[in-house]
Amino acid sequence: PTRGTMELSDYIRILRKSWLVILATTLIGLAAAAGYSLTRTPMYESQAVVFVQSQAGGTASELQQGSSFAESRITTYVSLVREPVVMNPVITELELNTSANELAQQVESSSPLNSTLIEITVQDPDPVQAADIANALGESLAAAVERIDTPAGQDASPIKLTRVRDALASFSPVNPNVPLNLVLGVFVGLALGVGIAVLRAVLDNRVRSPRDVEALTDRPLIGAIPYDPKTKERPLILHADPHNPRSEAFRSLRTNLQFLEMDGGHTFVITSSIPTEGKSTTTLNLAIALADSGKRVALLDTDLRKPKVAEYLGIEGGTGLTDVLIGRARVADVLLPWGNRSLYVLPAGKIPPNPSELLGSERMQKLLEALGQEFDVVLCDAPPLLPVTDAAVLSRSTSGAIMVVSVGRTTTNQLDGAFEALETVGSKVAGVVLTMVPTKGADAYAYGYGYGYGGYGSYQTAPTKVQKSPRGKKAAAPDPGRQGGVRRSGGDESATFDDLLKPG
């Protein structure tokens, strides 16, 4: 998959993000131009003008013929200026320490259109010497033409060259042109910086914006969780700081999740492409947000390789899902209530040698079915998809998978591989949640309107009812209709829940 066509907003984001690179290359270009200009030898320019006229005839007809003849010779005389026959006498006269070929590199000769004037321009490090050379070349050219163009048997040439403007010394150098060089250096550096910035953006295949996700899947983006540098210190942000913008983002995620139309209930496996994308903290905070809204939530730690739920929640995780799946314990005995909410947690338990086989077993499927009947929402914190197949295997027994994607860390290739892993086993992707969304800088531009943080366009915040104990009073006693944190509703539901999950 490739990124879509870039829009103006994308270029603005690129320029804002790479302004330091652009500034650095611009300053480098300016410094390079200044260094070049300061290390060049200043060159001064002087110009002499020679008039070419015919000396033949006295009648109007003869004068016209002579003028035509002079004009026809102009091109030849312009080229003759840089020939040794003109250069050598000047070198001798001015005692220059150079050769005719070297001197020719300092000289330019030209003739204005439809005129009989020859302009001789000389550049030299010495302004006075530049003027002397230009004047001497004019005299040497006139003498050379006099010798070359005098017909045999005649005393004078029909063409006469006269210097009509003497060269004067100019003390303003023409090269290097410092202002022009500095301007060119700035523009070259600026263009180079912009080019580097755009090239980096084109070659960067990391997920940076919602459009990068939309290019890979048609599944909805149901949440965007802003980056919090203190996530490790307070992973349960809804519990630690309910009024934090990140907490509000999880409430928005909760609202969007409740509106998903999924066949087969609301049992979700939450996974990611690679580790460290924030799937566990996303699962925990989403579970808390759902419980705060009055939903009965079951949270399962199905990461049987590196379980984190018990650690984050501060509960005993030695006995849990593994014991239930091998028939060593009843789920009602290990499903623990947490936080004075309608939230019940099933830790991972001991790490088994065969996680994929356990998660794909018939007993696991029955467990999810029973929990789906008992609870409003069941969330399974599963391992990432690319390193192991656990989440893909587990997702077949759930209503759908919620893909957690870390902005600026996950590549589009990794995300596409994760989607393919789910498609291979026939699982549904319920939605995508972006985590670690930047709140400052250029990348935050894509999330400024309606993506959870800082705006209320697409993710409207639903009113929440946080369950709190009255000040100075004890929390309400557990419902006698619950056993081990699980509602004993009686009748067929109780029988289904107990009989399917009894030990052995």
C-alpha cells in the first residue's frame, strides 16, 4: 500500500515539522555563499570603445559602399581582439607577466547590433591595470587592422579604427557579486531544506495521521488517545486524573465503541501490530470508562506471554485464566472485582508453555460465550499480532478485534501485516484506536479538529456517571446475588455459567 496524494495541509505539516532542518540548510547555504565570496579575489572591470569607419571615396555612393564594407568587417575585428597579434604588443608594452592565452581569458569583445562600434572589456585584480589593458588593446587592434587590411600597393587601409571612449579605472569590484551570491545561497539552502523535508516525508512509512490508517482499511477510527509523557507513572489515567484530556479521550473511545454494530455481542480482543503501542493501558482505561458509565465489564488478561493487567491494577495475578483453561479453577473464583465499579478482572495466571493452543481451545471459546452472556462488554488484552499468533487465534472467538496503533512508531507495513493476520483467520476488525497522538508540533495538526484531543468534531464526549462512595461512608456491601464477583442470576444463565466452566 502506498500513501495517498499529498494535500496542501500535508505540505504545511511537513514544513512545520521540519523547520529546523530547513533553517539549518538555509543558514548553511548562506554561510557557503559568504565563504565563497570572501575567498574569491575581487575583479575590477574597465571598458574601452573603438569606432570603425571607412576612409575610401568622397561621393555618397563611395561612402555608402565603404560603410557597408566596414560593417562586414566588424565581426572579424571583434574576434581579432583576443588573438596573439593584438595581445602580444600589449603584453610587451605593459610588461605583463602573462601569456596571450591567459590574457585572453580576462578580455571580452563585442559589437552592439547594427553599429560599427567595438567594445573591449577587461577584468583584472588591479583596477588601474584593467583600464590600461583595455586602452592598450584598443590601440593594438587599430594598429593590427592597419597592417592586415592595407591592400598591396597602397599606403593606407580603407578601414580606420579610432578609440572613442577611454577605459577608466573602477574601484567597485564586479566579481564576486556578494549580494547576489548571498541571495543565491539563501535560496539554494532553502530549496535544499524543503527538498529534504519532503523527501523524508515521502520515504517515512510510519503512521502519522488518520489518513495513513484510512489508506489501509475501511474500518472506522474510533479513538485517538493523546500522548502523555507520564503514562508510565499513571497508566490508569481515568482512575488517577479523571479530568485529564487523556481521560476525556478514553470516554470518547467508550462512546464510539458502544455505537459499533457488531454481530455476536460485544466481546472484543484488543491488540496491536508490535509491542509498546499502548494496548494494555488502552484496554484498562477503556474498561474503567465503560464501567463508569454503568456497563458490566469483564476484563481478561489474555496476554499469556507478558501479562501486565495484574501489575497495572495492583491485584494478585498468580491464579487466573490459565488455571481456568486447564480446569484447575472455576472462573467465578478467580474473577476479581476492582475499584468499586462494575468491573471484574480475570488475570492471566501462570505463563503456560503453549499460549496459542490454550487461547484457541474450545474451553476458551465457551468461556468467552459465557462471559458474553453475563457481562455487557468483555475486553481481552491480547499480545501483538506480528510477533505471535495468539491474538489472531483468540479473535475468532470474539465479536471483533480493536487495533491499537501508535502514532509515529508503527509503520504502515506493520499495520498492514497485522490486518492481513486477522483477515487470514477470518476475524473482523471492529475499529482502530490511535495512541500516543502528539499534542504539540506539526504532527498534532492532523488531529486538531475532531480527533479526540483538543476538538469535538468526530468524537463527541458522552456524559459519564462515575460511581463514588459518599464522603465519610463505607462502600456499599457486595450484592448477595454475586459469587466471586460474578452475578448469580439463577435459572438457565447461572447453570450455563457454572456448568460450562466447572473444574475438570
